[in-house]
Amino acid sequence: MSSTTHTDQLTVLHTTELSIGGMTCASCAARVERTLNKLDGVAATVNYATEKALITHPVDVSADQLVDAVHAAGYTAVLPARRDAEDEDERDDPTRSLRQRLIVSVVLAAPVIVLAMVPALQFTNWQWFSLTLTAPVVVWGALPFHVAAWRALKHGTSTMDTLISLGVGTAFLWSLYALFFGTAGTSGMHDVFEFTLRRDPGQGGIYLEVAAGVTAFVLSGRYIEARSKHRAGAALRALFELGAKDVVVLRDGRELRVSIDELRIGEKFLVRPGEKIATDGVVDEGSSAVDTSMLTGESTPVEVRPGDVVTGATVNVGGRVIVRATRIGSDTQLAQLTRLVTEAQNGKARAQRLADRISAVFVPTVIMLALITLVAWLAMDAAPVAAFTAAVAVLVVACPCALGLATPTALMVGTGRGAQLGILIKGPEVLESTRRVDTVVLDKTGTVTTGQMSLVEVHVADGVNEAEVLRLAGALEHASEHPIGKAITARAAERSGELPAVKDFQNLEGVGVRGFVEGHEVLAGRTRLLRQYGMELTGTLAGNKQEAEAKGCTAVAVGWDGRARAVLVMADTIKPTSIEAIRELRKLGLRTVLLTGDNEAVARSVAAEIGITEVHTEVLPSGKVDVIKALQSNGHVVAMVGDGVNDAAALATADLGMAMGTGTDVAIEASDLTLTRGDLLTAVDAIRLARRTLNTIKGNLFWAFAYNLGALPLAALGLLNPMIAGATMAFSSVFVVSNSLRLRRFQSRRP
């Protein structure tokens, strides 16, 4: 994907996006970024989470040169346009090969680990059976680690893959030595865990369970990570799919359905009720109501008539209209929103794993310590086997078995418990943000409120029966397709049961509806409609209407037989849990802000009811991003809760994005957390659970390193043979898993 810009010096610059492959940790992204930035005039940003590089470069630096530079660094790079030609299944599920490695490795490693840990199960020649199962795990299952370690070695660096590859390889090679040249291959051999500290050549012990187990554990963590990264790009895919795929154009007096790509500026196209508006344009003929909530957050459908501007991808919920296209392709509002999400994702901080940061020092230190141990023992005239055994013990005891479990087990338990509570956490990067969040920005429509119009009040004139008003108005509106009419009908049917039939129904443009019900000429709509038929709102009813509109509600006047009979008040109602959720957020020490595309009267009314004082109203999608950035520039760490397409860019820009699962797929995919139950108390639970899970991961990593560092001196002194080193790693893994399982006891704030 490329675009062209100009600098102040009139130097033509291109912007190119590359899909980067082969990155296994955040340090890989940093290495690719450094490599690209060494090219003259090139400014690159590489996002590890989305596996994308956004590069600004002069015209004389071609895309092929950028790809070659990435290849020279040891990684792959593909232009998105070329990637489209890849195998469809692989693009749909890029984790397939990793999942296959994980499944095969787990199936083969499980019996190896069980046999090693339970001596009673060790049958005659069991060690050769374990070797047969372990070999494909080490050679094929761990191949990505070996390849990444070799690539890092060629570039003079080391990563967690280096230690994994060394630990797995060393344990496997030492086991081969013990089996073929030591005593471990003897028929009837049994392996036992001994926790005594003694000097031992170690020729009779095998460590196949270490090699197989570490591979399976780390592969499980990589698979979880890969799935999270794949979802990071789904927001853009959902945005691209949101627009209409085809359109009915009017050419030479005929209606012709064509692909959206064939539509041209100035052409007229037809939009029937229930259809998406194909592109941005101006209404040329007809009138209707358009649901714009997915772009603006406005809860009430907007009435449109000839001359009014409409936006592509919004939904026509009323009558048939003809629209003249004014913007197409990349110039539409939907395309601009897509760019906003892209920029927000590319600008998001690239969180680097704590284990990766420590491994930058830990890995070379362990390797150096193993070499020093070997040389020191040989210098003291120790037997070569004893010297090598001590060096192997150093590597094995430092092998990151528990490190491979620390993050994925806490994530699996935490996300599993979260799923039970209606919370979907997308990955460990998300958890880093929750620890520092101090401000929560809330969208109004669909988040704090239900997002659907409801009949909240019925005001009747003197001597008029409320049940009769609802029955007649509900029957009249039953013939209407307008959302307000449907809400009135639903309430009337709930109150009165079966409604009478309507005759001679008329939908009067932009003012209301008219028809005959049970012999009465009934009108419902704006006050000017009733006035046209000699029915004036007076006295109490006029006051009721003014009061409703002052609160930001919609007032529907109802009259029949020459007299105004009632005022029906319609509003987007507040969710039952919203008020309590705001209180809970404050208990967590969080500042709350209401952010909406609705008008000020509606927003202030809702904010006052739920207890929020800071409100931003009539904000468009780009404005929401600006509000988030302004809060961040003032030093705040911001969480955003929303549900609509109009919230997608803000969700991606915020330090922590939380989407209501009752909202659009675009908002869900752009977020970091998804709240499937659709109420704010679940957002409270999400923050609490994310913080608890993060703390568990931190604790797991601490103890994983603590076991390693505590055992390293013992291994170097020859007091810890490789078998005991393997047992230590097993015990550290049990501890990490047990610590993670405590997350299952997390309790919700919801009733």
C-alpha cells in the first residue's frame, strides 16, 4: 500500500506499508526498524503486534529496496497487494502451521514427561521409547526456535529463542550422549529424581522430558500470541467490509446493479428501505430516515430530504431515496475513518515482554556462565565428563521452562475466567496498560445507554384515557417503518395486546403519520402536523413537550377528531447498571469522562443522571481521537469504552480500548478488551481482572527467574546434576501453574 506526500522543500515522499514476517519478539521489530532507518531519507515505524512496517521514503528508494533491506536483516517483507495473491486459507488462519506444531508436540511430549516424572511407569527400554517421541519434537516442533536463534546469531545478537534453542538442544544432545555412550541406554534402566546435592558425572541420567516439555510449553505461549496478533488487524478488515459491495445506479432511465467500484462521482443511485447507502452523496429525490449511529453515535435516525447530505455505509431505515454521489473510494468518510484506525494502530506503543527485556542480559550471561563453569572445572583437573555435566546443569537449570508457562498459563486462566464473566482479553500487551490507567472515557449511545429509542413517558390531556392513546397511536404507528413508530407500537402492544387495524395510512414527509383507526382520524408526529389539521397543543401538554425537549428527549404529539390528546416522550434509556458502574470506577481511583456525538441537551441529561461531570458533546470520530490524544498529552493514561464504528479509531488510540460486545464488529476488533455482556459493570470487572492477571504474570516471571538464579550457583559448583536441574524446572513450572490457577477464584462485581 503506497501513497504520496510532499515536504516543505517540495521533495516527493512516498508512504509504503509492508507486512513483516519472522518476528518472534519486540526486539525483532526494533531490529527491522533500525535496518530500514539506515537507508537514506527513510523513516520507518515497525509494529510488532500488527506485523506491519509503515515507511516514509524518497521516490528514488523503491519498495523492492525496502523489501531487500528487511531480507538482509533476516526477516521477510511483502507488499499487501502481493500478499493478496497468497493462499486464501493461510491468509484466513496464519496460525495454522504453529497450531499443528503445538498439537503434535503436546501429543508426543506428554508421555515423555509422565514417564520421567513417575518412575513406577518406566517399563523395560522406556528410555528408547522416550527418545523416539522426543526426537521429532526437538527437531521439527522446536524448529522455529532453532531458526530464530541461528538468525540472531548471524546478526550478533541473542533473544529468548537463543536460550530456548540452547536449553532444548543441550538437554537432547546430553541425553543422546548418556544413552549411546553412558549407562542410560542399559536395558532395565530406571530414572529417579534425587534432590540431594552431590557431585555426580551424570552419565546415567537423561533429560528428554526437559527437551520435549520446554518445546511444548513455549509453543503454547507462541500460539496464544500469534492469535492475538492476527486479531489486531481484524479492525481494518471489518471496516473495509462495512461498506456496500454493489449499488443500483440510474443510467439512461434504467435501474442497473453494478459493483461499487463502477460508481462515478455525479452519478445517481437508488437506496431502498433497509439498504446501506453506497457512498457519500446528496439526496436528489425522496425522503427518509437514516440510521447514522454507526458513524456519528447519534441515537435517533436522521430525517433526510432532497438537498441533505448522506454518508456511505449508513442505513436507510425509512423510504425510497435517490442519491447523487459526491465522494467515492478513498475520499469517503468511511475511508477516512479507516485511515484513522490505521494510524492509531501504527502509533500504539509496542509493548515489549518483560521476559524479552531481561533475556537481553540473562541469555548471554547464562551462556557465558556455562562456558566459565566448563573451563574452570577443566582448569582444576576435573574429569571432562564432570566438567561437561556441570556446564550442562547450568544451561538446563536456566532453561526457561517456567518462563514459557508464566505468561500463557496466567492468560489462559485469566481469559477463561473472563469469558465466564463476559470479558475477552486479547493478549498480554493489553494488561500492561491497565496498571497505569487513570481515566476512563465512555461513549454514550449503546455504552451508557441502550442505544434504542423507548417510550418513557405518556402525558394525556384532561379526560383522555392513557390506554386509549397507546392503543390508537400504536395501531397507527404499526404501519410505519420509523424506529420511533416501532417503539410506540411495541409499548402499545405490551400494554393492550392485539392492536386494531389502520386504514388509509399516510406517511407525511418529515412531520409524522396519519390514518383511520376505529373510525377516528388519528395523527402522530410533530406539533406542526397537528396544527395543520387544527389541533393545537395548549396548557399542560405544551409544557410537557417543552420539558421533554429541554431534557434532550423526542416529543411525539398525538391527536384525533380535531383535538390534541397526548404527548409521548421518547428517549434513549440509560442501562440499569450504568450508575453503579460509575461509582465502582471511582472506587478504583479512575476519572470518568462522557464522550458522545449526541447533542448537548441529551448528553448533559444522561451525565447528570449517572453522576459524570466532565462531558464532551457533538464529537465526530476524528474529534473523539483528538479528545483521547489531548488527555494523553496532559499525562493521563486513558481507557476508552465504546460500541460503534464511530468509536473504532478512539478505541485504537486509547491506551486501553474496551468494546461492548453488543456493538459493531469494527469496534470490537479495534479494542483491547471486549465486554460481551454489554454493560458497564463488566468494564469494571475487566479492569480488575486485567490488573489481577497482570500481577499474576509479574509474579510468575519473578519466581521463574528466582528459581533459575537461585539454582545457577549450585549447578556451577557441581552440586546440582542435570536431572535435579530438570526437577527444579518441573517444580518451578508446577508453582507457576498453581499460582495462575488462583485466578479462577476471581469474583465479579455484577450481581
